[in-house]
Amino acid sequence: MPPLPHNIIGLAQAQRAWNGVQLVVTGYDCDGEGTSILPHRDHPRLSVVLEEHGGACEPRFHPDRPCPVEHVPRHMYFAPAGMDIWGHTKNARRVVDAVLVFDTDILSERLETTLDPDRIHVPRLRFSNERIWNLVKLLSEAVHNPDPSMHLYGDGILTAVSSQLFAAPHTTPCRAGALAPWQLRRVTEYMEANFPYRIELEALATLVNLSQAHFSRAFKISTGLAPYQWQLAARIRRAQAMLVNSDSSLAEVAQATGFADTVHFGRTFRNLVGAPPGVWRSDSKR
């Protein structure tokens, strides 16, 4: 643990490890305002805020700059390995968070799939995912449970969380009314191969021998997104990766990800991410 800021007046921590993931649940008693660098920078990690009392806490790319994403209930952040993240609290009396620290090599083997590199290497601040939050809450409640079945229980929960976070879209399980696995794989591979160009709904439906209406319904059941939303989200993830990992200009990133101009790119990026691309890049590289 790094040195605690002056506004932390009490701390209680519990840890448990499952295959490929370490869980650290920490309760902070707070008084006043403070900022400190958060631990586990050498590994990819997901931090889930389980409780906030008296005031909000926030993750930051830089200790002196507010979080570029507005507060949402039950928020969380993901940070790739090697990225510093600071935590800031003001007027909070108590905060409880659960941090999952990942070994991606073990995860890839356990999930039996190649992890999506865009999701592993791109930070996300203050995003909300009700399914992940509930799963991590269950896991945190099992941290002290000595029952032998808790090993399989934890493995099952962490596999579900890891799939939500890291697996490429074609790994989504088939549900009633959904595309068959081969259909979803064929469609997403086609969309990735034609990224970031215009793709016709008719072409996607024809690939899997469905009407356009049937295909649209089945695709959304399978992925949670309409086809255009899936493609747009993939383009924004690719843009985030370019912003973090290259020196390309905003115009070059916009062109490479299929946006008509930097204005359209900036507006869409802000709507989906919560901050303009230039600000997001500046903060994520500090």
C-alpha cells in the first residue's frame, strides 16, 4: 500500500486470490479532502465502488485534475498495466471498494479465447455496468467464507466478470432468439474485417441467411447492442487505443476510424466516453 493521505482516518482490508485474479476489498473511513496514488499499477485492474457515504470519490488520471467523466451511481474504473491512477475524496465519510487485479495470461487460458486488446490496453473511468457490479459485490461477500465450495463459486464469478470486461464480442453466449455462435462469429469477423467502412444491414443478414428484421433482433439479443451501436463502439475503442498508444493527430485518428471529420469524431467520442478526445488523451497519458 502507498502512504495514506491525511484524510484517511481508518482502514480495513481483506484479500483473497482465485486463479488469475486477486481480490482486495478495502473500507476507508475519511475526514476532509485528500488525493493519493492508487496501488497495483503493474497489473491490469478493475476497481468497483461498493459504498459511498457522505460524498463521492473519484479516480483521476492526474492528481491535480478532476475526473473527466461525471459521477454515476455504482461506478468503477479499469486501468491497464503500467498506468497510474489517483483516488480523490472530498467530504466522504466512508468508501468501500473492491479491486480485481488480473493476470491476463492466466485469464486468456481460462476463458479459452483471445482477449480483446482494445479492452485490455484502454483505460475507462467512472463507467457503470450493473452486471459486473453485482458480481463483484457477491465476490466481496465471499472473501472470508471458508467453505471449500467458495473456490468454484469465485472462479465462476470471475470468469463471468472477465468475459464482460475483456472477451471479444463473438464470445457472447447464445440465448433464446439469439444468433447461433457460428452466425455471430461470422458477422463480427466480417465487421472487423471491413472496419471502419460502411457496412450494409442487408450484407450482414445475408451472411447468416436471415431477413434483416430477424437478424437485427437476434444480433441485439446476442450482444446487447444494435449492429450500428456495436460498430460505433468498436470504432471508439479503436480510437481510444490510437489516442493512448500513438502520436497520431485527432484528424488522423478520425480518418482511421471512419469519421467524416474531427467535429463529428469529437462529438461522438464525447457522447460515448464522457470527455472530448483531446482532453481524454491528455489525461490518460499523464
